[in-house]
Amino acid sequence: MRSKLISLVAVLAVVAVSAWFVKGYNNVPCIFYGDVLGYYIYLPATFIYDNHKTIEQLPEGVEVSRTVSFAMENMRAGYVVTPKGYVLVPYTYGIALMEAPFFFLGHVYAGMKGLPATGYSPLYENAIKLSTYFYALLGCWLVYITLRRWYRPTLSLLVTILLFIGTNLFWFTLYQHGMAHVPLFFLYAVMMLFTVRLYENPSWINFLMLGFTAGLISLIRPTDIICLIIPLLYGVYNKTTLTQRLAFLKLHWTKLVAAALVFLIPIIPQLLYWKMMTGSYFFYSYGSQSFNWDKPKIIEGLFYYANGWLPYSPIMLFSLAGFFLFRRIKLWTLSLWLLFLAYVYIVYSWYCYNYINGLGSRPMIHIYPLLAIPLAAFIHWIGERRSSVLKIAFATMSLFFIALNISYSVQRSLGVLISEESNFQFNTQMLFRTKLRYNDLVTFDIAAFQPDTSQLMKIKTLACEDFNDSTSGQFIKDTLTGSGYFYSMLDEEHHPYPIKLKYSDAVFGDAKWIKCSGRFMCPQDAGYYKHLFVFSANRKGNYYLWQGCKIENKINPYAGEKLTIEQSRPGEWGRVYFFTRVPQKMEDGDGLEVDLWNIGKQPIGLDDICIELYK
């Protein structure tokens, strides 16, 4: 009775926290952009517009949000154009297939109520959100059902709850709807359950379900064909069990062949689509995006705060600890280790190993059902220990990791965290905070804590550039101050007049900090490619320090204003500054440089660029 009460309270707490987050922070204006639009676009293209060959265009008169129209306008530039001249959606239709029942519900409802059946209205967005909730809930339920075969209900429920509320599955379920990760989480949970059932009862239905599930997973994400490791090696842990497995597969070879044929069913329509669009049944739809097999970024992908896996889902450290409880995970040991190692290698060999646009390393969500096994084993091991200190430490760390995950989700939704660009220093400085300060913005950019300026003493100004000594057309009269000039950069990538100095012990003396400052004005929002105010140090042309501080979001942060990472004030002048510690390894003659990197080659005005020393 007590365990049932605890379980009920835990479930209600998760529901309450989820409802609180959705109500207070799920403020997405439109979900149909980027990957989400690419996954979904097959549905309206097939069932409303019949425009696969002109998928980037909608019929004249169809009204959609600016987000959708902008995304479609950029498809021809961002997607592969086939030899036939068609814009090819890089993503396969697998997620659209899983979203189809919810799309049809929304479409039928729109017809019944006389609402615009455009496929892109808020009604259809809500249908896709519902699909995400459905697959997350059902996936969690299947994980729980699978764990129940070895663990008591309370422990199985605890593991399932930790997977949801302690990892980035929480974010992709409740905020970033329509991505592939939650449906794949569900499909892996299906595969886990039917793998266990297959070896308990090798029926036709279990073989066919595994075949179809593996085919759908491989369709959605072709590299995930390694999911076949799970059913093939589950229960294999020594030579005897390997021999038994080979005999089992030989005995049921007809069912195995049938499963292989069913595996192909969801893949065939994709091949036909490629044939229609490209003239070939097989086509690499990602263009120049590819894998760097010889240089995987495994350490960065797992541990770095720039969207790494464990910094944003630290509860999974307990799962990794469970990998070494070999006797407790005996049935899963070989499949778990092989799939995990292969999966990590593949995921972090992708050219964009930090998988921008999300919260943490999102592909890892797919294999959470498998990682639930060592997580359960580790928690069960903790429960068997006599040490109360150990149990209290585990409970405390679990609650902290859960709170951290929810805090990151809140910060991300408020725009005060962009995980793919973040760093350890910024995340530490912003721990459980939801409001940015100027120094936080700097730390986010240069991964260095800023000093308390009230404790600093200025030593000297090393150099300043006020741009008042030229008559070039790009030196503009400064009407704000009434005297002097400022420099107007247009499409130059780098400032043509950077400040360049040579380091000298005699000049720097006991200085501890270097301050770079300047006045800037961005006439327009630079978009994704922000202007960077750069300080660098080099020895014989080899840089050993490079720090780039964004300019747009630091111009005139008004007192009391809620700052965001992406804010900007077009047309306003403001002073931007940052401090960097004097590198200990600097030697006489090392080069120092203050520059402006105009990545997007957008106009910007600059004036009074200075470099100063403080202690």
C-alpha cells in the first residue's frame, strides 16, 4: 500500500511539473520551421496540395504564418536540388507517417468546423503537439512494462520518471514538438518490449512487429539500422548462449525471412519518392553534410556544455555506472555495450556533432529505453546497500539533476540559454537563475568569468582608435557627440584598422586584466551571424588565445529589462566591453590584437576602440 501511494504521488508530481512548464513556458509561436517542417511537409504535400515536385511553393492565395512562408522560401537555397530541378526534402517520410493519424484528426476537425484546412494553421500545430505527447507517454509506458519483468513496480516507475523528467526527453516532449527524437524513443521502446517477448514466445506476430519496427527506425534515421543489435544479441553473454541463439534463428528461419520482408515495407515508398524526384532509387539527400568518420567528436559530444549529452542530462551518469554491473544486466550486456559504443561513434562523427537547435545531445534520446536497463540496475544496487549515507547521496543528486534539467528547460524557453553555444562558466554562473546581466552575456561569449569592476584599478590605456584622422568615405561625421568621426563597416569581413600591439613585461607590469571596449551601432539586425568584438594573442603568428564577444546583444541593456541572448537594438549606439585575464604564458614580443569580425558582412558603425590594463 505504501509503495502504491509513493508511486501515485510521484506520478502526480511529474504531471504537475509538466503542466506548470507547459502553461508557463511553452511559448513557441510556430512549430513549423527547420527540421520539424521538413519531417511534416510530406503530409500537406500529399493530402492537401499534391505538390511534391514544387514542395517549396504553396498555391496562390493560401495564407500561412510568416514563419512557414519564410522557411519555404529558403528551401531551394538550403535543400538539395535534384538533377530534375526539384527541391528534395532531406528527411525521409517516416516521422510524417507516425504523425499521420493526428494530422487526419486535425484535418477532419477543420472540415467539420469550417476552419481553414491549410495544413499549417494552429489547429495542425496542436495535432502535431498531441502526437509528441502521445508517443512520449506511450514510450514511457512501454519502458515501464519492460522493466517490470525484472524489477518491482516502484523501481520500474522511478526509472521511467527519471528518464522523462531528468533528461532532455522532458524538453523535446513539452516544448520542441515535432522533432524525430520522441517518436524514435517510442520505437526503441517497442523494439525492447518485443525483443523480450520474442524469446519468451517466438510467434509470428513478435517477429513481424520487430521487423516492421526496425524498418521504420531505419527509415527515419538510416544509421539507426544498428538497432538490429538489440534483438539479435539480447540474451547472448557467452559461447553457450551464442550457440543457442544461432540455433534459435536457424529453427525460425521462415519467420526471420518474413521479418526481413516486413522490414522493407516502410522503406519502399521512400525509394519510390527518390526515384520520382531524382531518377534514382537511392539518393543522398543531405548534400554536402556528411560524417567525419576519422575524426569523431566523442568527448565534445558527451561532455562539453556546447550541447553535450551529459551536461544537460546528468541523471544518465547513473545509467553509465550501471554498465559495469555485469551480472545484473547479463541478458543485455553484449547488445547494450555494442550498440552504445557504435551509436556514440556514429552520432558524434556527424559534421554537426553538437546537433544545434535543442537542449543537449538530442540523438541520445532514441536509445533511452535501452539505457533504462543499466539505470534500473544501478538504482537497484543502491537500494540493496546498507549505507544510509549512500542512499541519501543518491536521492539528493537525483533531485539536483532533475531540478537542473527543469531549470535548463526554463532558461532555454526564456531565451537566456542557447545550449549549443554555451560553456561551463556560463552555466555555472547562471545556475538556477532566469535573468541575465551584462556580465552573463560576456561569459556566454568568451567562456571566462568577468571580474568585479569595483575591485579593479586601472593602470593605463595601451591604445585607442577614434577614427578622427581620415577623410575616407567610410569615416562618417559623428552627429551624436557633435565632433569627430566614426568608421562605418559595410561588407568587409574584418575591420581594416585593427589595434595591433606587442607584449612587453615592462609595460604590463603587475596587470591582471585586459579590458577591450568600443562604441558600436548596428543599423539592422545581423541575424544568425552576429558581429564579434575580438581580442587575440599570438606568438609568431600562432594564436594561443582568441576571444570573440558578440556586439548586438550588449548595446544599451536597459535597467530592469529582461535580457536575452538574441536581443538587439538596431540603430542605437552603445558601449560594449569585456575583460580577459592577462595570459600567464605571454612573452616579450607576443602579438596582441583587437579586431572586429563581421561574419555576416553586415553594416556596423564603430568608434573609440580601446585596450586598457587593470589590476
